[in-house]
Amino acid sequence: MKTLLLIMDGVGDRGKQTSLGRARTPHLDKLAKTGITGMLHPLGRGVVPGSDTSHLALFGYDPKVYYKGRGAFEAFGAGLELKDKDVAFRTNLGTVDENLVVTDRRAGRDPLGLDELYAALDDMEFGDVMIKVKHTVEHRGALLLSGPGLSASVTNTDPHEVGVKLLRSEAIAPEGEKTASILNQFTEQASAILAEHPANKMRQEKGKVSANVVLSRGAGIYFKPESFEEKYRLKGVCIAGGALYKGAARYVGMDVPDVPGATGTTSTDLGAKTAAVERAVRDHDFVFVHVKGTDAAGHDGNADLKCQMVERIDKELVANIAKLFEIVIVTGDHSTPPSAKRHTADPVPILFWHDDVRPDAAARLCESECMTGGLGHIVGLDIMNLVLDYVGKAKMFGE
Amino acid sequence: MKTLLLIMDGVGDRGKQTSLGRARTPHLDKLAKTGITGMLHPLGRGVVPGSDTSHLALFGYDPKVYYKGRGAFEAFGAGLELKDKDVAFRTNLGTVDENLVVTDRRAGRDPLGLDELYAALDDMEFGDVMIKVKHTVEHRGALLLSGPGLSASVTNTDPHEVGVKLLRSEAIAPEGEKTASILNQFTEQASAILAEHPANKMRQEKGKVSANVVLSRGAGIYFKPESFEEKYRLKGVCIAGGALYKGAARYVGMDVPDVPGATGTTSTDLGAKTAAVERAVRDHDFVFVHVKGTDAAGHDGNADLKCQMVERIDKELVANIAKLFEIVIVTGDHSTPPSAKRHTADPVPILFWHDDVRPDAAARLCESECMTGGLGHIVGLDIMNLVLDYVGKAKMFGE
């Protein structure tokens, strides 16, 4: 039995007119009419979910147990090899002035030369700690510290605002001291390398701001969890563009094929994702498909674009792939209402389709219809239990 | 104030057409129209309930705390007297060949002579451990080990399939060694007794397979819990046919009168149960009535029979007994959809009737109407709290 988990990132909205409510979605409607619906609180009522913690919960891994900071997932998603107790950060290449005051956290959002600049920082060594750096998308990257005695108990160097000086990392517990010290040494040496690098000279010649500082945040330590396949006896695969989602999937041991054209933006190629799903479903039981564009549009406050993304997902993805599965689950990892431009704790409509569920009155996957759906209000950790019960792999408690 | 808890075992179904949805149930409908309804997850969302654990939860005893294996409940149900830290097993009389390979786990499902054979194994002694054996229904029975130093940390002798050799019990923790050794000695001596017993000679003469082995499973150790009456200040009574349910009720200290004709099968005498309820309600506050047939029909995949059982329960039981109570609760201990033929984690419709509840829109006790009922989604442990609140015996938290 094949299961599809389709996540429209941040798809929930606030207000009377929501993206899901406004969008024309004939294929999702058809599933909703014969499926059962409800409202999903990914991390529980009133908790504003991060994308990483939410995905752990959706996969059935309690983030209270497994979440060790976003850096580890980002590093995974970037394709870095993490060993037990390595520590990773999310990075931006940004711009500082001569006093180390941040003038642009994203180096003008211009990617020119960033590949070369990130590459120039890779493979450093500080004592017994090895450093790996990898460019992901736009100004973003991942920074991995590998060696003994590391800890995620350190503060960020990224001040998260402009006009403020680059921060020195500090230990927030004694075990973080080595890591903070190495992060500071790395940041300093990186600045020296970046300042002199030809790619930055080229940027200056073309009138771009210099990408002359590494801003690090989200320290995460890696512990190897029980794999998705060990836990559920289901072979899982992830079809996504965004590094974070691929990282979360790889963290639980799903296969994560490369999907050219899946960019994790609103211009992602959903046809490429469709083709990837068609390939992946052949030798996997559980296919996780992630589309980021809905969330991006929500953060930008662009309700029309968000609505269009939902319509594209229905027409270009759901229309083609739903028929390949016996179980289809469609929901989001949190709400990102265009009216709020940020993640909110509002629950997300969820649809669970299988030809033997108890259909409810909801005829559409949207806030107003699913809020009285037959599933009621559920949490992220409930989803895999539902799947296991329907695929016949749930364990009975008692006899 | 008198409370009725009527459990239709495994009554929940999947799909558009459920047994409760299809059945003609005028008396339940009447209660549903003026009562409040909801969906019951006996052990919590996504947990597939066993019958034993579910009944503990329905009675307000958390199975995570109280569940110590099914053998103890089965032994109780069979009427054996258990002392603190006795260990009990569920047994089959089965058939093995000369190499001790199991050829039939149920001795041809023929009860001829099984009463005598079970009786022949009763009252053995191995050192300081006394053995009691009791026949229950069909090929099934209970085996009780009573004495010091016993443990449920032992494996079954029942291989749970044919064509496989009778297993030797083994300790799964050091404290199980004595119990495993005694179970093996008993099994060996039982085989010798059974082989030579006149009842088996009679079975052979009539062309039946020999019932020549005791297959034991489900070791359970007994700890005496706080009684139902101590816990709730309510005098409870159980009207049931199946040994397991009587055992669970006796475990929590309910009275368990014998109900001749209540068989725990689809041919049970519901008139006899009605009469038993009419007697029991006189001197009890809380009457638990269990009907097994709905679950049996679900396991057999027989949707029509399951629907008929619901109709019989409505006509022969609810019609006569509901009026004797101020509070009437009707639900199941789990779902056993005929489409799945096994227990599932799907929640079960529940009806709570009292003349002062807040009636909801549900006009029937069925999946599609109760999924939006006024109780919402509740768990087994919620039920007794609801009862205590309505009978005025709930304790306030705070002042």
C-alpha cells in the first residue's frame, strides 16, 4: 500500500478569505469529498511551529526528543556528511563595514560569486576540529564543525538585524566553550579570506556590495535517530527542493533523490516533482512531497500569489500523482497567513484520503470546512499512527 | 442515581456504510436525540486497543499503569481466585503429533470431553507452586500458578501457528526463570495425563483429533488495584458472557453474577442479559453490560451480521433496560471494521444520555453523526470523570 504525504508549506491562513478557501482546486475537492478532514496543530495547540520541528513531528519524531537545532537539518539538506555529535550552523554571506557593523544580512540578495566564496571557506582545520562549508540557495549555506567535544550550547554570530555589530559567539553552558571559540576563529579567518577574494573584487567592479562576512545561526548537534524504515517498516522518500526539508527527511533516513527544477521557491517546476514522484513511488511505500512556494508567498504578504500556488499544486501535482497512492494526506506544516507574514499557531486544514475512511461533510480542503471535519483537531505526531493503522502495521496495545 | 455503561464490542466501522449507520435502532436514536455524542479513542489517538486494555480504560484504570498481561484477566473471568503476585496464562487445548509439532491449535474446535480433560489437569503442585486450571469456552481455558517468586517475564509455549513444534517457555528476564521452569514441567506432565485420559480415547473413537497438549500464552501477573467502589464510591456490576470482560470487571472489584445464556458469541441470549440487568440494578449504582457479538461479526468480515447484532441490541436490550437508568452511556471498546477484520485505531461513536446534558445535533449513534458531536473526541479515561460529575461525586480541583 502506497502513501503520499503532500505538504504545502505554511498553507494555513487567517481570516474569512483564505488561500485554500479561494483557490480553485477540483482535484483536492474530489479527495476531500470522499476523504476525512480535520485541523492539524503540528506541534500541539498554541505552539508556533518552525518548519524543521514541524516536519519532524509530521514524520512521527517528537521534536521535544529529537530537535537539536536547525543547523543540523540544513547541513544535511546541503548534502554534508554528519557524524554523531558534529555541530552545524545555518549561514548567510552578508556585508559588514570596516567596524564589523552589519550593513546587509544577505549581501544585496545578489548571488554573484557566492559559490566561489563559500568554496573558499571549505576544509579549514582548527586543532582537532574540521570545518566544512557548503553553499545552498541565494546567500545561504551550511557550516559544519566535526570533531571531539563540540556542543550546540553557543550563541549566534548573526545579530539578525542591520546596523548592529557582528556578534562574538559565546557559550551558554560550559560545554559550549570550545565550539564558540572555534566558531569565532573561523568567522575571523573567513572575513580575511572573503575580503581578499577575487569574487568579491568582481562584485565590487559590477557595483555589488561585498559578501565579506559569514553570519552563523541555529547551532544544532547531530544524534542519529531510529530510521523511518526501522520505526515503521515503510520505505520513505522525499521529493523536495528546499534544503531544510531534504535535511529533515535525510535525518530520519528517507531517500532524498535530487529533483532538478525543484527550487523551493514560487517558481519551482512542479512537473519535475511530478516526474520524480512517479519514479519514486515504484520502490517506496511512503512518498513525502514538499512545496515551499505557499509559505514564501505568505511571508511576502502576497495572498494572490499564495492562492495561485495552491491552484498550481492542485493542477500540476495533485491531478497527476494522487492516483498513484492508496493513502493520500494533504496538509501544511504550519500557517503563514499573508495578513501576518510569519508563521502562526493557527491549525492547518488536513485531508486524509483512503477508500475506506469515514467520509465527513467537508467537500473542500480549506479552513472553514475542515474545522468541523471528522478527524477533529489532531497533532503532527498523530499522522503516522493513522497511516500505520490503515496500512495494517500498527501494533495493538493489549489483546 | 443509576448509570448504565453498555459496550458493543468492536462496534466502530470504517467506510461510508457502517453497521451503526445502517442498523435500524429506534431506541438508541431516541437517546441520541436528547443526549450528547462524540468520538471515543479508548486508549488515545492512533492506538489500536486490545479488549483488555480498553476495558481497563473505560473503567477509569490507566492500562499503562494497570495492564499486566491478559492471562490475569482471563483467569479472573474463569472464576479462579488470584492472590497478589500470582501468574496466570491463557490456554488452548490443542493437538500435537508424536514429535510435538502442533497440528491443530484448537483440537479441531470440537469441545467433546474438554471439560473432563481440563479438570484432569487441575490442582497439581510443583515444589511450592500450586497449579489451578479451568476450562472457559470452546478449546480455551486459564492456567494459574500460585506461590512465591513468580513472574510474567516468560515466553509462551503456544507457537501461534501449526506445523511448528510446541515451544519451551523461557525467561525474558532473570526473575522469570522459576515460572518458565514450572510452566515447562506442567506442560510436560499435562501431555502425559492428556494422552492417557479416557476422554481422549472417547474422542478418538468418535473420529475427533486428540486434545493432547496445553498451549499457554499471555502471561500476566496480578497486582490488586484499588477497587471500583473505593475509587468512585459507586457499587459496580458486570453483565457479560465473555470471560475476558468478566475478568476485567472482577479485577476492578465489580460484582460479576453468572448470566446463563450469555455466551459471548453472536447467538447470546440478550433476554437473559436484560433479566440480569433488571436484577442487578436494584442493588448497584453502575451497571456495565457487555455484548461481544458485534466484534465477532467484525472479525469474520460479516457486515450484515454485525448490523443485525446492533439491531438486536437495540431491540432486545436497550429497549428494555435504558429506562432503568438516569445515565446511559453506549459505545464500543474499539473498532473492528468488517472491511479490516481486525481491531483498528478508528475512534468509536459514543452516546452519553442524561436528562440534563447539552443535546447536540446528532440524531443517531453512528460514525457520521457523532464525529461532530458535542463531546468532541474523548479518551477512555474521560468516561468515569463524566459519570462522577453527573452523579455529583467529582472532586473539585481548587476551591
